[in-house]
Amino acid sequence: MGIVSVQPTAVASLPDVLDTLAPGARLRTLVRTATDPVTMVPLLAVRGTQAGPTVVVTAGVHGAEYASIVAAYRLAERGPEELAGMLVVLPIVNRPSFAARSIYVNPIDGLNLNRQFPGDAGGSFAQQLAIWLMDGWVRHADAFIDLHGGDLNEALTPFVLHARGDARAEELAHVFGIPYVVASGSPGHSYSGATALGVPAVLAEAGGQGSFSEGDVLTLVDGTERVMRHLGMRDGTVAPRATIAIDRFEVLTSDVEGAWYPTVRLGSRVEAGERLGVVRDLLGDVIQDVAAPVTGTVLYYVASLAINEGDPLVGVGA
Ligand SMILES: [Zn+2]
């Protein structure tokens, strides 16, 4: 069967996709978000010829994390004959952020979408977008994979996050096969919103600084395919990989506006108290000596010289 074309307004949620798509068909359309203002975001769905679970994959919650967006499009390229169940891909959830190439926040309300989950239908744009994603899509899925990476200003070594205490999500995070698996207790993230709905979810990160290298794209494609294979949606077995569980993720922030001079290397082991870089004020004087709060691994750092008060500088996983 070929591609099913529908009017953009005909599909507004995952149950609509299930009603629209017969086994063995694909859907490529724009869907309306339940936000003010409404945005039209791309949807790529593939329904396998055999029955199986439904997985929702998103990217572009942060619109300038390009490897994740490229990976999401790539995942939807494989045909229904290779799939059991349904793959639903929303590759650019936060279209205003993608269009504006904005870092962390979306340009409509200045909020970071990945701090707004589960969202609020009566709130501002990002809060409305969050609950649209949760209630219309994630709630109806058997698993949820949110693809991210370092933002335009961030350098990052791949890692995957899950909500602490969610055993099913933790299992999927290790299956993903990226070395560093971080258990997070932070509220407001996509995976924590999904866990609250009883849907196991992981957030995988690869790439950064505006790049979308084939290696980073494949890291995210491969990890997602491993989870799908684990869930019985693709043929084959999942070869075990060594992963490192990280239970404490410390993000250091800047005290002031100024210039940030990182001295760390990605993925390097640092001792508690070891210098990770310095922040200089606008006159060039060192006013913040940034040291590792714990012994651990440098998972990401901000690679831009410009830094604002409260901005993240570096993340260390212990
Ligand atoms: Zn992100």
C-alpha cells in the first residue's frame, strides 16, 4: 500500500492516526497543534503489516538540536513490511523554535518546552504544546522516545535519560545502548510527563553545536531501532552493550554575565574539586572558578564564549 494523504485537519491525535491508517500503510501530513497560536507540525507514521506496539518518537522539542531531527526523519523511512505495530514520528514538535533557531526556549513565550511537562491547556504556548503532546500522542503509546542533543551552544557526549524509579523506562534506556544512562528526578521533562501517564519513556541525546554528523544521527537511529527490536517491532535480537548507570547529574551554572573559558574535555573523568573552566567578567577578570562538585564524567558543556547569569556551563554525571 502507498502513502495515505489526508487533509491536515483530519488528524489531530494518535487515535486519529490509528483510525486513518490500515496495516501496511504510511501517513505523511501536517497536523494542527492545540495551541494559541496553532502551528502545523510534520507527522510521519508507518503502520506495520503485522500487529504490535505503538511507539511515539519526537524530536525538535528543542528546535536547534539538529542530529535528533535528522534521526527522527530517518527512522520513518523504513517500510511497513519491516514493522510490527506502529511508529509515529513527530520530527519537529516545536516548530517556532526550529524556525527561529532558538536556544533552549521557544520564541513565542520564552519558555523551555522541556520544563513544561505535563503542560497546561490554559497556559502559555509551550505549556499548551506540552499537554497537546502528552494527551494527544504520548498517552496512547506503548513507549515514548524523545530525541535531543546538545543545543547550538552545547558540546555533548551521547547519553540517555529516564525518570528515576520507572523500572520499565530504565530498562529501555539501557537497551538504547548509549554508554551513559542517567536516572533523573527532575520534574517537567518529557520523560517525567510520560512516566506520570504510565508510559515508559527515554530521552536520548547526541550531537550538538548545530552539527548533524552521520555518526550522531546513527547513534540516535540505532538506539531507537534497538528499543523497537526489544519491543518486538523489528526482527532480530538486541545484542547486549555495556552501559554505565549515572544516578547523580550535576549541572553547574554561571554566577554572572561574562565570558566562559571551559578547560574540560567531553567524556573525560574528573575528580571532585578539579577545575572545569573559569568565568571572566566583562573586564576580563576571573570571577568564578568552576570546579567539579563530584567525581564523575563530563557529559556536556556550553561551548560558547558568551555566557549569561544562570546559564548552564557544564554537566557532570556521577
Ligand atoms: Zn534538548
